[in-house]
Amino acid sequence: MSTTRRQFLKIAGLSVFGLGASTALDAADAVAKDMPGAKYEVGGKHLAAKRWAMVIDTRKLESREDYARIIDACHKVHNVPSIPTKQEIKWIWTDKYDRVFTDDMSQHLSPAVREKDYLLLCNHCENPPCVRVCPTKATFKRADGIVVMDYHRCIGCRFCMAGCPYGARSFNFGDPRPYLKEVNPAFPTRMRGVVEKCTFCSERLEVGLLPACVEASNGAILFGDLDDPNSPVRKALAENFSIRRKPSIGTQPGVYYIV
Amino acid sequence: MYNGKYIIPGIVIFVGLFTFPFWSNLLTPKYERPQLALPAGQKECIEPAEYMRAEHMHILDVWRDQALREGKRAYVASNGKVWDISLQNTCMKCHANKADFCDKCHNSNSVSPYCWDCHVAPRGNQ
């Protein structure tokens, strides 16, 4: 029996195709599988909103202890380390008027307002610049307006820190664990090389709790749905004059200050 | 044969080196599945043990995205039981012995997942 070159090439080509197809099928078989029948659902106790927002009534916050109590509550729950150098990690902190409301042009403010401390945290903007610049989508905005991070994806490029107009993001230059006095076993810490920030306590909202700072503030901080006219934040905003940080840059912050 | 006194020992050495993986494998002790410390008082995991053994990393991967990005923090298992999606507060509540559960398998398979760089390992390592 004689085989022409043409027949030989046909058979060889078919065999290679068959071999390749079987390895490809094997590889497809090895892909991780979900357990049949398993489902993911929203927890029963979670608090829902269209747009979460916060109102800080600065008139009700007077003493150093008021601020310390609120800051400690947040930092304890979220395992935020206290690093005494420039490499500090900030979720919620304080600063003076001229460094908080930098848009304000008033030359003769009342000294009480100018000298006061103001609570600062992530503003959970409507148009968050940090989300726009994040190259890995580690930072993203949820449907309810909260800007959160997936630390698993953060590569530590710090674009978000450059993008954030409010300085609300901190970078872990080193392992934060040695700077934690006590670790809350219900919440993770962070590792060297990731950026972190306030989460509006999204993990507490999921189980029906208000943010830790709101609970510790004795009514000075209000939290609620900005799209609901009957929510505590909308009522407070309707009754009082309020300001936001750097309104002119169009980020539409979700943290309001009653001054 | 020309140069047989060089060629034959050379072939023997070559074959010895070439088959090194096979005979070294026969000489080393056989791989044994590590004995894990299973949680006391718990009969079953969220899914069958076979599935958990093979796919727990996949489950954790999907759990993270569902909880964080989709806001879905309840896992309805294939047997209908509902579990909170949380490594620290659900998985490690039962598997409180990280050293004798997670680490044993990971070490014997030479994988070093970095879960514990951030997630807090359970304190009760009994």
C-alpha cells in the first residue's frame, strides 16, 4: 500500500487536532466548580439604603475626650494601628478649620469656629476620584454609595492616595500588627503594602449595626439614607445650615458638617 | 568495540542520572495524607468533606467577591443550611486549630497562602 504525501499530512493533521482537543477538554474539566445547589443571599439583618450619608453636628462635639472616644471606638473595631510617626494610619481623625474647609474664603470667622477641631474621615463621594484612578479595581463604589476596598486586590501603587482630595487614605509602609495593642478577632488587620481607609462600617451595616463612630458619638453623628426624606440625616440637613469639604471640585461628598 | 572502556561506563552513568527521578522516588518514603485535627463536636462542614478538600480555595475566592462586592453575606449550602460568609467568624469558629488543620496540609503540599497576613488566626489553638 502506498501513501501519498497528501494523505499522510491529512491523517497527521487530524491526529494532532484530536490530541489537542482532548487536552483542552481535560483542562476545562479541571476548572473549579461551585457546589450544585449552593446560593448566595443578602443577610436578613442588613440595613439597606440608596445612598448612605453622615451628618456631623460639630456643635455637640466639644472636648478632647469626645473626639478620643469616637476615634478609639472606630480604631478598636477595625484594628487600626497607632503608629506615632509620619507613617500613621488614619481612618477617622481631627484637624482645624482652615485645613478642613479649604474652600472657605471668609476672612473673619468667629474664633470659636476657627480654633475648633473637626472630625475627618473618608467622604464616600458620589464621584470618587480614588475609584477612577485605581488600576486594579481594588477600590470601588457600592450601589448604596459606600466606597470600599478589597485589600486582596490592592497592589500598593498609591494612585488613590494621590487622587483623594481629602487625605482620607493611608498606606501601610510596614507590618501594622506590632502597633496594635489588642486585636479584634472578628475583623482582619491589614498587611504591609496596602492602602486602607474608612469603610462607613459596611461590615456592621450588614449585621444591622450602625457605624462604630455613630454609636460612640452620643447623637453628635447622624447616619442614614440621603435619598429618604424621613431619614435622620435628611431631617438634620433640612433644619440646619450644613457645609461639606471642598464642594467646588465636584466629588459630592457624603459627609456633611453642621457648623 | 572502539573505546569500550570509556563508552560503557559512560552509558551506565548516563542511564543512572537520567532515571534519577524514578529511583529516588522509590527510595524516599511514600506521601501520606496528613492527619488533621478536626473540630470536636462538629460532624459536617458547610459542604461535603470531599468537596471542601478540593474546592475550599474556590469557595473562599467566591465568598470574598460575593460578600464585598455584591453585598451578599449569607451562604445557602447545598443542604439548605445558611452560613454567614466570613473566614474569621464562620470557618475559624469551628476550625480553631490552624496549626493542625490548615498548616499541616499546606506545609505537606508546599503551598503558603497569605491569608493570615491580614486575617487574624484563631487564638484557641487547642
